[in-house]
Amino acid sequence: MARFDRLEFEDESEGEAGDLGPIGPAEAERSDQSGWMVKADDHRRRGLYENALRHYSRALELDRSLVAGWVGQVQMLILLGEYPEAELWSRKSLELFKGQGDLMAGRAQALSRIGDRAQALELADAALRQEGDSAYRWMVRGELLVSGRDEVDRYCFDKAVLADRDWLVPLEIALIYLHHGQPSKAMLRARQAVETSPGSFYAWLIQGDCERASGLDRQAKASYERCLELSPRHQDASRRLAELENQGWSLARGVRRLIGR
Amino acid sequence: MQCPSCRFENMPGLESCGRCGTSLALATAAIDVHPPRASRVSKRVRRAVPGRLLYRARDAAIEAWRTITSSIIEDSRIPLPEPGILSRLIVPGWAHLHAGLRVRGWSFLVAYLFLLLLALTRWGTSMGSIAAGLAFSVHASSVMDVLIRQGTVRFPRMMAMALMVSLVLAALFYAPAGWVLSYGIAVPIVYAHNAPPFDRDDVVLINRWAYALTSPRRGDVVQFRPTSAGRIVDPNLQALHVRWVYEQTMLIDRVVGLPGDRVVWDGGKLTIDGAPVAWAPLIPGRLPPRLEIDVPTDCYLILPTTSVGAANAAGVESYWKTAGLIPGDDILGVAYLRVAPITRWWLIR
């Protein structure tokens, strides 16, 4: 079956992201569920969302009660741009884990990306009312504010950063801003991620993307170069750097640079 | 059964964990842990189709609908009076009289009855239509007057109330009554030119339901569809208003004989089966001096003396023997009242 073909992990199809050395908080070579979860998290920190999704699935094969695995799957589907699938998967997961706040937040984020903002708001608020706290719930609430052009989104994202000091949180906030076409705000969050974890090449890559989208080509070039220093085989960074070097003068980019977006 | 998530020991038979709410099916049922994936085609389609815009349009439509419905409901909420008053709103002024407002009550009642009488007696004329409209307005005004007295109302709400009262009154009373009059018991026929014994602008009322349960009787003045021999339509009129053609294709005259009668017209006197009768067709002068007709069992004898053909073929006996025999289905109703001009307002006999 084609679906199971994707579970061939040895073939790192997203290996273009560069070095596969550990970046996350923990190193694990175990093949139990926690080991797969660690691997999934590790790939997530490299931006290898396809691989991370497979690892979450492998962890869930061993232990279906791992809520973090279900949440991770939904988050990966969203990061891969498969919003209807993420919505469907979060809905099915919520049938198993009723009232689970992060899954509700995941569904809210998927609905928001699809465009059903009204239902997404209800779900995001319901997720915040659930027991416990997590950075992801605040991130989703913040994204809904961003999509509604509400200026108080910053407070939600600050709450998310306070809830979890991991550098991945500001980085994924930067990705949210980028998705909604606000590169200047994204750049601030990406810098926050880089400051927290200067050894993470993926943070440098996203910072470069934000700077490039803002028209700050020189800074973007520096970020990509730093990314390549940390991960010399990183193909995305190489390609973007080459694009930057080969591109000519652009009026639109000049204007963006002037207005700081 | 132990919860696979929190390890809480639940009672057997439960579907979800009593502590954390996790589905206990997780422990037993086969659950697919591989999420569905989007194909390349579906990704391309999603990029091409602006699904976000569809949701935005839906949200905007829902918001607009909520705003409109809430304002309409708010503005059209009518404070209803007590049942004793409410039931008397059926007659203008009655509710006022019941509540002790004598001047207003009598004013509404008298004005309404006057206008209603005028509308009925002048039905089919312009005056009748205006009077009917005014009677309706007086009725609606009397209802509004009672409702407004229930509490202070703002202008938009008053407009909504007026609209609703008018709709309710029209639906309950005036539309059904107008339909019964216009298509049943008082169908107005307006003459556009002289057609003796009727003149131009005469309005005659026809009761189309007169023969719903009974059959035509001798001496009834009826509207009927003439036979092909009696139907002479002026081609110049055909190109004009349909009402003019109508006058030539629908005639009004008296039923002279019933099926099976032997009718004899001799020297201005009419006998049926040997018995003399006091009445005659509407224009007896157009008939020949002597005429004997045996009415077939499937026809009525209605001599079309008011038709254009009768004026041209007055002395031709064969014309009357063919044009006067009218099948029962071609008799449309009783012509019973001339309402215009006002100087000739009277029953048609």
C-alpha cells in the first residue's frame, strides 16, 4: 500500500535539509515510542516535516495513547499545508481524546487556514478553557488574531513564549506571521529564536526567509550563509542564497526595504 | 478497564475514561494512526480555488442575515391588545367603541361603511376601486390606532407594523373577498361602445357562479358565448383592446326557451308551449314578425338580439334558428346589475 511505503525512514527523502546530527533537547536511538517521538521532534526542528509526520505515526503505532503524537501529526499536516486533512485528523483525534486542548487548538488552526474563522475562534477559545496550559494553544489564538488583523496578537504570542521557552515556539510564530504575509513581525520572532538557539540552522534559515521577504537582502544573505556554516549541505539555504546573488534590482524590493516590511 | 492514557481503572462497559475522557476503544479497537494525505492534484486545486473567500462570503452572509432578521423582528414586534379588543378589530371602530372611545369608533365605522357601500355599489368602476382602497385603508388605520395605543412606537417600527397589519388584513379578508367578487359573483363587464340596450361606459355585473348548482331558467338575463353564426367580430376591433372583442364574442340577452320547449314569436307576443309569457328578448324590435322554434334537448334558446349580427340579419328567420340555440356550457352567468352610469343604476330585468 502506498501509504505504508512512506514509512521507509531509512530513505531520508528530506535529507536535503543538511546534517542529521542531533539538534533537539534529547538524543535517542531507541526504537520505542518515546524514541520515535524524539526523532520526530528532532526532524521538526530541522524543518523536515514530512519525516517528522512519519515518526509521529510510528510512535503512535506503538502507543496510541500518546496525545503528543496525535497533536504532532496535526501540526505537521498544517505545516505541510494540508489543512483539510489536518482538520479531519484533529476531528478524529478529538473523538478519541475528548476535550484535549492541544487537539482542539490544532483543529482551530486547521479551520483558520481553511478559512472558517468563526468556528476556529470558538474552538481556540474552548481550547484555552481546557485544563492545563500550552504554548501551542496561545500560538493558535494569536494566529486567529493575526488573520483577523487584530493588533493584540503580540500578547498571545508572548504568552506562548512564556509558556514554553523552547526556541521552536518563536520560530513557529515566525512561520505563522510569514503565512499571513507579515514578514517584519515574523523577523522579530525569528531573531528571538536565533538568539535562544544560535546553533540551530533551521532558525537561521527561517530568519533569512523573513529578511528576504522584508526586502533586507543583505541580512538575508548573511543568515543563509550562517545556516550553511552550521549545515554545509543544506540545499534550501544554498538555493536561496544563489537566488539572492543572481537576482537583479527590483523596485518592489526597494519599496519594501524603505517601508520596512 | 484500564485507561490507556492515564491508567485509571474504569468500570467495565464505559466508552470513555471517567477521569481523563480518553476513549477506552484505544485499548481494544484497531485504530488507524496514519493521517490522510493530500494528493498533488488536490493541492493544486486548493491553490486555484479560493476556499477562504467562500468562507468569508458565508460569514458575511450569516452576519448580514442576523442583522436584518434581528432588526426586522425587533421593529415588527407588535404589542397585542387583550383578546376582547383583538377579536373586535375585524370591524373598524368596533374595538374603539368597546374601549369607550365613541367618537373615534363611530368615525371609523361610519367612514368604513360609507366607503364599503360605495365600493360595492360602484364595483367595476374607477370610483368603486378607489372606494374599496379607501375602505381598506380605514380598516388598517383603525387596527393601527388600536395597536399604537398599546405603547410608544418609533417611526420605523410603526412602518413595519403598518405593513404587517395591511398584509394580514389583505390576506385574511380583502384578497379572498376581492377574488370572490372579481372572478365569481360580481364580474364587471365594461362596454367600450354603444351596443343597445347598453351604452358606452356602461358597467354590468355578472354572477358567474349563478349556475354552479342550478340550471338557467326562462326569463333570466344571461351572459353567453354565441354560436359561430351569431359571433360576428369586427376585424378592426380585434386589433384593439381585448375587451372590445369580448363584447362581440360574449353577449348578454334573455333565456327564452329551455331544452324541449316550443317557442313561438308572433306579432310581438311570445308563447312557450302555447302559454303566453310577459317578457321578451332585450331588443324585440330586431326579431322577424313570426318565428317558430323547437328547442333541441341539448340547447337553450337565447335569441341574440343585442349582437351586431342581429342588427344586420333582423328579418332572416334562418339566422335566428341557428344563432339562437346555445349549448348549456356556453351560458356563462347571470347579468343582474348595471352599476354605471349612476343615473341608470338598477337591476337588469
